[in-house]
Amino acid sequence: MDKGFVMREGENGFERAIAILEMIYKLPDNLSEEDVEAAKNFVFPELQHTVIGLLELPADRELELFFFRLLLGILKEAQNAQAEGKKLVFIPFTFPPEIFYAFDNIFPLCTEIVGGLITNICYGQGERFWDFAMGLGLPDSLCSANTIGTMPFFMGPGLRADAIVYNSAGSCNPNAKIHAFASDYLGIPQFILEKPVDESARGRELYFEYLKRFVQELEEWSGSEMREERLREVMEKSYQAVELYNEFWELKKARPCPVPNIFSMTLLVLRSQCWGRQEAVDVMQKMVDMSKERLRTGEYTADEELARVYITYIYWLFDFAGYFTWMEKEGITILGDILAIHYFPEMDFSSKESMLRGMADIAFDYPMTRQMGGESISMRWLDDVAWAAQDLGADACIFGGVHACKHTLGTAAYFRREMMKRAGLPTLMLTGDVFDKRHTPMEMFQEEVKTFVDQVVAKKKAPRKRKKVQAGGGAE
Amino acid sequence: METTKTLGRETEIYNDYVKDWKDKGGKVVGYACVATPVELIEAAGLLPYRIKALGNSDTELADGEMSLFNCSFCRACLQLGLDGTYDFLDGLVETNGCDHLRAMFENWQHQKNLDCFYYLKVPHFLRDDSLAYFEEQLEQLKELLEEKFSTRVSDEALEEAIRGWETVREKWRELSALRELEEPKVTGSEALALEVKGSSMRSEDFSRMLSQFMEERKNAAGIRPAARLMLCGPATDEVEWFEEIERLGAVVVADALCFGSRAFATAMVSEGDPLHRLAESYLSSIFCPRMYLEYARRRDLLMETARRARVDGAIYLYNKFCDLHGVDSVLVRRDLEEAGIPVLVLEKEYSAKADIGRVKTRVQAFMERIGGGA
């Protein structure tokens, strides 16, 4: 049914998504159940799932409304950046955005955030953009996250970036390749920060040298130097959010988990697009405060926390309601995914050089870059996720494999075996897609997860019945 | 002309040449990527052996480790690593060519735990800092080979190996010239068969084989091809594919394949000590889509090759799930077609015999399009 949100041929998906998202300014701050119901009924099915995913559970509602309003503000800044004399650069979700905020005249826009917005806000999700890419002859084994994130800018009039940057050469072929392709297709420059697959001190030092060259190239291209004072301001903001991130991590350890599932998605978007800005601090603060309050009151959505799962790779993000909300209602807590594991070094704010060195460490250890660009994909991935899962008290793991991710798919069998040996955690192996529901529908995901939790996790948690030993040695 | 008649196609992974080498007490080090300087292995007195699958279509063991979304060539090679076919290897050099290849090597090493295993980390662009790093990598590889095989790699030995492989490249260029003749004296399938065979030989023997083959062919009658084709794409050792295409009347007069002309693209620089020269020469001659900033160089090389060989059309053939080549093929098709060279992009599975019929039909249609149809 056309409710006025249908995209027209050739329309720029990013601009369309922003236009639809502007509805949230019209919503009252304190949404009632009736308001949510009305909002849900007002929109088309895809957006209904988003409305439910973000607003149905009272615990999510206030935070997500707050967050999306701030996010919209940032996206509108991206939209207006060029008019204000700034260069707009596309960045991937494996790159710390704060480095770009440290420039006076560069504004970053994360392509995967664009893809996520379109998928969760636009009619028909990102399918038309994926299909457009296929029409260009691109292989269907690419990553939907960044393909859907870049294709809207290939189609029709609207926002165009001035450059593309990526750091996944050496850690993820599909990601790096689609960004390189976009650079060629759109005729805009590309800047590359290669991660050496070398975890030695030499590898880190080389990366630091690469980062300095990268900054220098951006300075030359944008015509302005990265000022130390601005870098410090951004890094201080970044580290305020880091403090809150650490607190947030600790809160997830409580049983039942006081952190709503949807906050995992919120953290991902914050880190990919907002870090280094006040908005990230404000939203993180609110997430921590709300989780603390839930901890104090013992609030949990389901009657019982049946399972605490660690998503060993990434969330599927094409249906917030079907994924996050459904699991929460079922008593399945999502503790995190690979993108939730961040390593922030002690930051020395004393000079530009020292802050860039810290930034190099952050980028080197950035989620996915660290693991998939590790000296050993499987070992680094296993070490990190096993640590996170154990630290947060997971009962089990779910590998939501994505068909594009050949690195993880190529080592997932080893990962699952070793996770069981090392941490005693069973892993449910699933294959689907982050943004494209056509690969594996959410209903199938739910069925598999439910069976896994009922058959494996619940049995694992239940106390074992001791077999009675009969005289003569046989078990009864 | 019967293809590969005088040559004989390689059918055994552990072939007579390697057996003979091992029988004489020689050691063998495997590698997969053309970014690996084979000169270094040879200078250590070892036999460099390029990992191949020779059409193996059984991937049962490999499928237990890698997924079906991974490259079937890598899975076919891993299978042979896991089932013991490659147990004759005394060492293995991993490279970060692509995501599939990295996963293949990791699984191989997890299962086999080779004592001599080195991960050669090849940068994705050529710059002073990346070159210095790559040179250090080669130094480390050299030290590892010296330690594991109780040998010493002298500058003299390296120079000799460099000369040896330069001769191979020179011979390959001569062979390419015979392919590019108005009436080619060497077919594409023969060239590929030679490379497949030679990639498990030491340079002097490879050179000798090329010389003998060319000597036989020099005075032979040429072929009048129904179409002159160029094949582009990743690593494939499937001579059969070339043969099937050439049975349709076309001749693959040029290629830009990883088992093929790209393996001989290294242009040796003359300045500096041998290790530095190897580092610079190799890093500057990787015409692979993994070098993200160098599409223009790859395109120019393809254009130059296509023009020199006067091709009627190009076929870009790659294995399913190869993102590097899948994406590059879109740009190559756009640019070659703009330059008046028709391009057919084909995606296939490695060694999938069922694919041959489908591919033949498409090649036939393509040949009709470019005026070479029967």
C-alpha cells in the first residue's frame, strides 16, 4: 500500500531516508502506547518493523527517540556540509569517524549507516539499490551493507561525496573493493589506509606511519591542516564516550541483563558515525543511566532470561523488531557482536603526534579491522570473541554469517570447534545477510534460534541428573 | 594442430619431476601467489612449487572447514592439502592475496601444522614505506629458509636465481610472440599447460622445457583462428577450459591470468642489492585486483596486450565468489568495450564439468557477436 513514502525511480535513497526520518520531529517526547500504535499503523510494513523495534518496548522508546533525533541532526549536517564549504567523505564502518571530525573542513558519512537507514526506513528496503548494483554487473557475492550504502549515490540527483576512504584493504575484499569501485564510478578520489596483517610492534609502527601519511594526504587534498586543538577537542569527546562505553560493558554482565537488546544497534551506529562528538556522549550517558535504573529495579522484558548469547560476527539489521525485540521478548539477551568489542588505548593528549599515535592504535584494533585484518583471522577472532563472551557470561554463541564475508566463512568451522573447546560455548551457525531479507527471512532465523535455545542452551543450563548406579555397575 | 600433443598435460600434483627432486634429497616449498619471489626459494637450494589443484573437484574435507561461499579453487587446493596429497611439501609460504586464500592457508596450517610456515605479508600498494616493509618481509623469509633448511642464501646464489627466472620470463615473452602471430603457432591451452607444469620446476628446467617446446613449434604451420581471444581473470590451472574454448575455433592468443602471463609480468629493476631488487620488482609488478589503487595500470596493461595481440574480443573468466575479480570485471568490460574490444564476463565454479556446456554456449554466442562464429 502506498502511504506516501514510495521512492521514485532514480531518487537518491539517502535523501529520501532523511526526509522520512524527519517524521520523528513530529512525535511527542513522551510517547504513549497509543502513540506507538498509531505511528505503526500510519506507515508501510518495513517501517512498521522499525517502529516496533525502536519504540514498542517502553525501555527502548525514550532512548531511541532521543538518539534518532540527534542522529538525524548529524545526517543533515552531512547533507549540508558541502554548502558550508566542507568536503564530504564516505567512510566505511570499520573506520573511526573521529579522525575526520578532527578536520575543520571534512565531514564523514559512513556508507553502511546510509545502507542501514535505507533498509530500515525506505519502502522496499535497500533491494532496489542492491538490484541496481547487480544491473551494473557487480557480483552478487558482495556485501549488502556497503553496496546498499554506496549505490544510492550512483542513482539520480542528490548528494555526492567529494572522496571515499577505506581501510579494509588487507582485511575485507568486498568492503575495500566496492569503495574503490565507487571512487572510479563516481570519479572522486580515494584515500586508503592499509592495515598490515602484522601484529608485531613493526606492524603497528608501520600502521602509524601509514596513518600519518593518510592524514597528510587528506590535509593536502582538503587544503587545511588538522589542527592540534581541534584534534584534542574531538579526542576528549571521544574519550568521554569511551568512559561510558566501559561502564556500559560492565552493566551487561548483570543477570538478568539490564541493557535492552536494541542498544547494541545503537552503540554500533554511534561508534560508526557519531564518535568524537557531543551526541555520542549524550546518547551513551543516557544508555548507561537507563541501564543502571533497570538494574536497580530488576527490570527485564521477559519473565525470565533464558539465554545470554554472544553474536560472534554481526547482527542482521534488516528487521529491528524481528531481531532485537523478538529475542528480548523471548528472554534471549544479546550481549554484543564483533563490532561491540573495542580496544581503546590510554590516550596521551599532549601533542598531535601523541594523539595520532593513539588514533593509530584505535584504528588498528577497530572491530573487524583487528580480527579480519589480523595475522590469523581465526585466532584473533576467536581470542577476542571468546574473551568477550566469557567476560559477559554468555551461555551460547550465534554466528550470523553473511555471505559476503569470505574471511569469517572460511574459518568459521575452526572457530566453532575451538569456541566449544576453549569456552565450552556452543555456536549456532546461520547464514544470511545484514541488510537483505531475501537471503534468509527473519522467520527462519527466529525458528532456528528458538530451537537452539530450547534444545541446546536450556539443556546446557539445566542441572544434570545424576544417573543412579545400580549394583553391578550398570546405569539405571 | 592438436593442443598439448607434444607437451602432455600435467595430471599429477606429486609429479615425476618433484618425485625425482625429492628422491635426490631435495626439499620443496609450496606457495600460491605470484607475489612470492620464487628466486628466494630457489636460491636457498629448494624447489618452489606453486599450489595447484589440477582440476580436482572433490572438496569434501575442505568443505568441512571453508564454506560454500568460498572460492572453489581455494577449496580444491585445501582439499589436497588436507587429504595428504601435498604431504611432500617441506614448507609453505602464505600470502595475503585475498580473503579466500588467507582462509585456505589458515585451515591448512591449523590441520597440518607445518614446521616451516611463513606468512609473507604483501602490501597493497607500492610506496617507499610499504616497499621497505616488504623488503624486511623477504629478509625474514630468507632467514627462516636458512634456519629450517640449514642453508645459506648468498647474494651470489640470489643473483643466479634472479638470472634464471629472468630467462624464464624472456622465454615466456618469446612464447607469447608465437601465440600472437597472425597465424599462431602456440595455442592458449598449450601456454597454460606449460605454465602449470613449469610452476613446479626450477628455473633452468622450466627454461629448457620452454626452449624445447618453441623449437618444435618454430617451423610448424600456424592456425587460422575463427576468433582471436584474450582471457583475463584470476588463478586457474584448468587447461581444459582453454581447450574447450579453442575447440570452438578460437585461439586464446593472449591472456592476463594469474596462471599465465601475469605470473611473468615481473619487471626486474637493476639498482640495489638482490633482495631489494626482488622486493621492488615484485611489489611493482602485481597486476592483481588486490592492488586497490592500481586499476589504471591493470587496464593499461590489458589494452596494450589486446592491441599487440590484435584480439577480436576478451573473456573475463572468474570463479564464483571472487569479489576482487568480480568487481574489476565490471570496470574492465566498460573500458575495453569503450576502446572497441568486446568483452564477455563469465562466472564459473572451479572444475565444475557441468559448467562447461553452459560456458561453451555463451562463448559460441560471443564469437558470433564478434564475427568469429562457425
